[in-house]
Amino acid sequence: MTTVAVVPGDGVGPEVIDQALRVLDSLGLGLSFDVLDQINAERFRRTGVAMSHEEMVRISSARRVLLGAIGDPRVQQTGYARNVLLRLRFELDLYVNHRPAVLLDDRLSPLRDPARRSIDCVVVRENTEGAYIGSGGVLRSGTPQEIAIDNDISTRHGVSRVLGYAFSVARRSVCMVDKSNAVPFGGGLWQQCWADARSAHPGLASSHLYVDAAAMKLIQDPTAFDVIVTNNSYGDILSDVTSQLAGGLGTAASANLNPEQGVGLFEPVHGSAPDIAGQGIANPVGAVLSAALMLDHLGRGAEGDALRGAVRKAVSARRCTPDLGGQLGTEDAGAAIAAEVQ
Ligand code: ATP
Ligand code: MG
């Protein structure tokens, strides 16, 4: 039997994960779930433990994790979220962050021109390097001459493998996004690895954009994109743009992957949303679509497609939460999707 570790986490995390599990149950796949509901900000506040060694072992042996959200305004800047999310990302070497954006219903697009609304693309974000690795420091702290430094690291190994993944999931084309005109060293390495990756995949169309042009073009005509591959920080930003073009943060799903090792962490893109936690109105679609990505990863792509189809039907019929123009609470929205699966 396939075991999946489940970390509901904080805020709306447990609310949306409950619905993802309900929808998965409705498929009758016989998955078994190892629920780690002690990993949360409450326990961290009580004990100072973000994630225990035993929990880390349970997660790494399951090899697949479905995660709700980690974060709480009361424990900001304590290292809590870093010690859960970033630890999982680095210890499991989850170098790919795969973020699809598919418009669920025409009414959800913020764009005027109907011919350019149907976004269906994937942002492949490098997940273990770049400007987010927390390397750097402050010189002459507190003085008028203070200097803050964040190192932005790219390695040939890291860039090549994420570009390879992008080509492996492309249906039509890959667009590489960097800022090599202004960030010469890292940009130069991305350009070299890009040239190699393109010549290794002559069958797919490929293009390059600077990140500012990519942001503009995404708004102008998102239908032009299939796979966008880029570094950690540009991927963070561009995937927020694509999530808005596809229906909003509540619908965005992600997979953190190490494809060679068959390890994956699947989570909605949104955070713990403390402003609406406990109200029963959080949108479960991002969590359900993350579960669908997990099914793809488990080799159950047909069932993943069934979940995506069910979400689309429920949302089109406005059987969804208020952020998507519906009137249902989280549980009823989850039940509406589960009913479409059957
Ligand atoms: P964190 O620090 O954990 O990232 P956050 O404060 O950044 O949390 P987000 O979760 O990123 O909060 O949410 C940003 C905004 O989007 C909030 O106004 C929130 O209510 C809204 N939002 C997030 N997730 C959902 C959801 N599932 N359904 C509806 N609205 C959501
Ligand atoms: Mg956030």
C-alpha cells in the first residue's frame, strides 16, 4: 500500500487538507495516510520544536508529503517556518518547484480580451539555490555605512537539472527567464546551461525572455506560454502572476520534487491565511489540485485528471467558495468536488 505523509500545519492548512483527503477518499485508491498533525506553530510556541527527528524520518520514509500551510504571525522571524519548509526542501533535495496555472472558468480571468484568457502553463521554479538560500550578512551594522549582502547562488549542476526537468514536462515549448543583461555572473551561467539544454532537446520550441519582459508578456498574452523555467526568486514572483491569471491564490497548486529520487512535497501555493483561518471559508481548490499533482507523481495521472475535471465542473457551476464567486464554505466546496468525482 502507498503511504503518504500528511502535514496539515497551521491556519487554513488543516481546513483545506481535510477536503483534499475527502476528495482523495472519493477516488477509492486505497492510499494510506500518516498524519503528522503535531507539526504546527502551537507546539513550537510550547516546546520550541518545529519538527522532530522522528517526524523527519516518518516523512522521508513516506517519500510523498501533502502539506497544508506552515506559518503563524505569532512566530514570525523565529525560524519556525524555515525549520519545517526549508528543511524539508533542502534535506529531501526538492530542487523543482512545479506550479501549474490553468484557468478554471472564464469568469475568473482578470483579462479583458476573451481570446487571450485561456492560460494553461507551468512555472518551473528552481527551489534550492538563488537568492533565497539565506547566505550573506550585514557589515557595519547599525551605522550610517551599513551594508546588507544576500548571496545569489547558481551552480552548473543546479541550473542544468532544473532546465532538464522543464524540457521533460513541456508539451509545446520552454521559455527560460533570467536577467542576464543586468545580473551577469548567474545570468551568464543560466545562459550557458540553457544553450546546452536547448541543443539536447531539438524537438521542442524554446525561447528566452528577461524577467521584466516576461512579466509584461504574461499579462499581454498568457496563451503564448507552455513551460516557463526560471530561478528561485523570479519563479516566486512570476508564479504569483500566473496564479492570478488562472483564478487566484486559492486555486494555485504546487509540487516540490526531486524527480530522480521519486520524492515529492505537494502543497497549495497560499499560506496559512490567518485573516480567514477558523471561519470555514478557505478555498480548498489549491489543496485538491496539489493532491492531483501528487497522483500524477504516483503514476496515477488518470485519477489526477479526474480530480482536475471535478474541480473545473464544481467551480464552473459556482459550487465553490466566495473568492471564486460562490457561496459555499470550505467543507461544502470540498463535498461538491467529491460529488463530481463520483
Ligand atoms: P503565510 O505567512 O503563511 O504565507 P499569509 O499571511 O502570507 O500567510 P496567505 O495565505 O499567503 O497569507 O494569504 C494571502 C491572502 O490570500 C489573504 O488575504 C488570504 O485570506 C487569501 N487566501 C489565502 N489562501 C486562501 C484560500 N485558500 N482561500 C481564500 N483566500 C485565501
Ligand atoms: Mg504568504
